Amino acid sequence: MKLGVFTVLFAEKSFVEMLDYVEASGLEAVEIGTGGNPGAAHCNVDELLASEEKRKAYLDKIHSRGLKISAFSCHDNPVSPNKNYAQSSHNTFMKTVKLAELMNVPVVNTFSGTPGSNEESKYPNWPVTPWPNEYSDILKWQWEKKLIPYWKEAGQFAKDHGVKIGLELHAGFLVHTPYTMLKLREATNDAVGANLDPSHLWWQGIDPVAAIKILGKENAIHHFHAKDTYIDQDNVNMYGLTDMQPYASVQSRAWTFRSVGYGHSEKEWSDIISALRTYGYDYVISIEHEDPIMSIDEGFQAAVKNLKRVTIKEAPTEMWWV
């Protein structure tokens, strides 16, 4: 496995400054935003699509530092009921897939998206309970009329271009659990898989190791984000896990994103890494930093330090003892 970082946290640095910092931190890969929620601070997609020379110069800067691009990321909502927003999300995704093919980047990460309740909706609707029955009706309509049709076409487009899709299992979007991931994959094709992030699983009550087993058996893990979550049970008792307080309300929130090792133990992270290797994922562990009580540098460096202790880098040897 290789250790990398989702470079959106270094948006204030220039492309070269970012690469130098990542290299100096002892990492081997970068995940780069191409638009949507991650922004495009380090990647002008249109410029790179238009020029082979600029693509080569871009990659040379990365490769000369011993780095590789693990994924391009354009997390957004391509099935939003806001048609202009959905079209913009779709256009960014399509251009990102084309760029990934040209630059031999194997994965494009994004969200599945969430439609509205019906064709007249103005805002996305994320049903989380089957009753009242209207919620079940909405969810059925969303999957059958919006989500599956969109990803059948987009998934085939990615597959035709030799690119895998990593859908982040993120609450607020229709694909947010191993079950919903496999449901969409079955309805589309095997280019559609997961960008697995344990932080979003923990607060839903899902064991990341179990999720890795479920998805790994189907070869459905295409990328991996390393981010932690701290769960405050006292606050869960007050607000529940679907806590709508701002992320900045750390003292009262039921759960908070943390840097690796500040929500769960080294043993739990070593179990995650071991499960990834056991169930077929031997690619990049990409650090994502969204810790509200640590600086970017301190939180990032803490994650690097903690992950270096547990990441399995070398291929397994023959079982000489049997």
C-alpha cells in the first residue's frame, strides 16, 4: 500500500509548494480535486484537457518527486433537483473522467448524489425512515427515476474510458452504506465502486472492518480515505446520531471528524489496514483532514505519523512456516 493525501487541505499552497510539502512528509501519492466541493486549486481541467504538453509538464512535476496521482476528485450532486447545479456537476464529472483517462489516473471520486422528492422539487431530499409511507415512495422514485438511470449512463461512460468511479459513502447522499453501494453497482456496472471512508461509517454505527469485508468480496473498493470520527456518547444521548448542529459545535455535537488516531485507536486502524489487504485492496491510503480542533499542519502530520505505524507497504512473503 502507499500513503497519500487528498490535497484539498493545501488549497492555499501553489501546486509546486503542495507537492514539495507532500514529498517532504514522506508520502507517495496525491488525490487532486478537479472541481465541485473539493474545488480545483491544483488542477485546471480545461487547460490540461486541451494540451498534451501541459499534461506532461503537470505529471513530470508529480513524478519527479516520487509521487503518483491516486485519484481525481469532484464530489458533487449530479442528480440535484436544481437542474443548473446538476448539469454543472455532471459536466465536471465527465471532463474529469476524460482527463483521468488521458493522464492514466485510475479512479475518479465523487458522491452518488441525492435528487428531490419529485420533478417539481427545488431541494434534495434524503429519506432516512420508511414511515410515514411517503418517505418510502420518495426513495423508490429517486432510485428508479433518477439515481439508477444517471449512473447507468455515467458508469458506462467511465468504463468505456477505462476509469473506475469511487463513490464516497457519505450521509446525505443515496449511496451511503455498503448495501446502497452494492445495490447501485448491481444496477449499473463494476466500474461503479466505493471510495471508502471509515469516518462516515463509524457515526452511522457501521463497523469499517465489516464494511471492508462486504465490499472487498465484491472487488468494490476503488479508493480509500483515511479520516477518523470521535463519538461522544453523552451528546448522542441528547441529540442522536443524525445531529444537525454545526460542525464547529464540538462540545455539544454527537460526533466530530478527527485526524487519524484521535477518534479510534491504533489497534482499530491496524485492523482496518489488515482487512483492506486481506480483502484485495492494495492501493493508496489517502489522508483527508477535517479536524475542527487541530490546525491543518498538526492534524495532517499526526495522521501521517499514526498511519505510517500501521500501513502495510510490502507485498506478503511466501508462508515459509507451512
